Amino acid sequence: VTAVPAIGRAVELDGEARLQATGEALVDLREEWVSVAAIVHALAAPEAQPRVVEFVQWVKTTPLVGCWDWRPLLDGNALMKLGVPRGPALSKARKAEMTWRFANPGAGEAECTEFMKTQTFA
């Protein structure tokens, strides 16, 4: 069960790293993330349990809930117009977009395009 460590790791992080780790875990867990968080809470040392409770409350307030259903902001054609070649590079670009979106969950297509322009996918 790799989901328990993924949520456990996200609980311990802050800032952008927390958003990214949480998003990655939620994509894998989907609606089951709450159940896995309950397992993490049950397995945590008593002094760590309040942090897990805080984490669950925090996740519920973020736009990350439902990120498992997100569609890419930029489709393959848009990425190729930015210079991303077909093949493995396109896959890397999609992964980079999703990781960026986890850290910037309220951002839109324009912000994503600007971010992707700063990246290299060769």
C-alpha cells in the first residue's frame, strides 16, 4: 500500500511541495484519499495526529479536491505550438503541466502557457 506513505509524506510538507505531493497522491487515490488519511491518522504517533487532522481540513479547502478529473489546460496541439515535439517529450510536458497545476491550482490557461514557455522538453 504505497498510498499511506504518499499521504504521510504530504502531511509533513508545507507550501508548494505540500500542494504538489498532495495533488500527486489525490490523483492516485481519487475519492479514497479520506480513507487513506484516516489510516495515516491511526498509524501516526499521538503527537503527530493533530497534523494529520489539520492536513485533511486543509485539503478540503483547496481546489485540489477533484484534481483526479482535471483535463489538461493545454492540449497536445497547444504544447506543440510551444515547441514541444511529439513522443516522450510531449508526455514529459503533460507531467510538468500537472505538477505545476498542483502547485498553482487556481491558475488558468494563460498562466500555464507562460509557465510552459519557460520549460525545455527535448
